[in-house]
Amino acid sequence: MALDLKEYDEEQVRLMEEMCIVVNKNDERVGADSKKTCHLMSNIQEGLLHRAFSVFLFDSQNRLLLQQRATEKITFPDMWTNTCCSHPLNTPSELIEENQLGVRNAAQRKLEHELGIKPEEVPVDNFKYLTRIHYLAPSDGQWGEHEVDYILFMKADVNLNVNPNEIRDIKWVTPEELKAMFADPNIPMTPWFKLICNSFLFKWWEQLDDTLQNLKADDTIHRLGFD
């Protein structure tokens, strides 16, 4: 029986038709499937895995831009997370694997879609690729995430024009302010954001300029949250 999405927001349902890049555990492309198919827990439990990215955008004061996902989102609504989290699509410009160019193109596209940041403010060459994580996280009984997630940093002062269908709220934070948010049980955080923060973020953030200029990318796929 086909899954009926009529209870969800019309625009978010439309986005569920986008075609994600399906990969194996080594992040080798094996096909494509809809965002809807890739995010159903019934398929995730059978091993369906797709490619994703997480952008961490810092301003000139080294503050990190956070977003609170809109209530309309089908997966992980109302949760706080990093600047932008989404998927490269099965399109020519986002399939380019050399220097992670496809992922960078997708990140630039989604920063404009979600936050209204113009592409010229976030040039693809300025994204710093750091590493990849492989994680699995249920959103509810029906939906979830199972991704190989590329972590991208960028430092830029940008103009924002937030898309309310994607984002409920935004906040620029220092490391201390983010740690205080994590300590507050009343502030919901996305599982991938928690994993990245607990494993990597604060040590990279502590020496942000050195991270952006000198840190060599780690091409390991870190498998986080698995027993």
C-alpha cells in the first residue's frame, strides 16, 4: 500500500520526490532513490544508505550559525541543528566526486534555499571538507536518517533571508553558548549534530582558523552511534 503523505506540508511532500544518491558503506554510488524512500525506517532497517552533508558556517567572530528546523519538516521537526543539513541529488552537478565538488555544489544550493544566502557569498571553493560520518538515527517510528554525511566548514559573513518553510529560528553561538544549549534538556537537538559535536566539533572550533587553513582532510568514514 502506498504511503499517504496528505497529513504533511505540501512543499515538504514535494521535496520528498527529490532523488538522493544511494551508496554502500564505502560511500560508493550504487544508484538513486527518492528522498521519501531513503528516509522510511522500513527501508533503512534493510540497509538503504544515502549520501548527505552537514555545513557549519562561522562568522568573522568565530560564532557558529545554528538553525531550528521548521515544524513543517517531515523528519526531525523543531529540532536545533548545525547551519544546514541536506543531500546532494542525483544530478550531474551534484554527482561529481572529485574534490567533493558535487557535495559542495549541493551545500551552496541548500544554503540559498534554506537561509537565502547568495552563492557568491559562499563560493564552492571556500568550503573546507573535513571528514565523513556514517550514522543511523530514527526520527519517529516511520521516518529516520541513514547517511554517509560529509562535514563542511566555512567562515563568511553572510546576509540571511530565512525560508520559514524550512527553518523556524536561527541563532549565532559561541562554543560556550552551544554547550549550554546541549546541557538544557528542553532544547531538542538532531542526532547527527550531537554525534558530530561529541566527536569532532569543539576541537576543530577551538582553533578554527588553523582548522580552515591547515587541517588535512580525513577521508575516513567514521561510523558513529553503532554498537
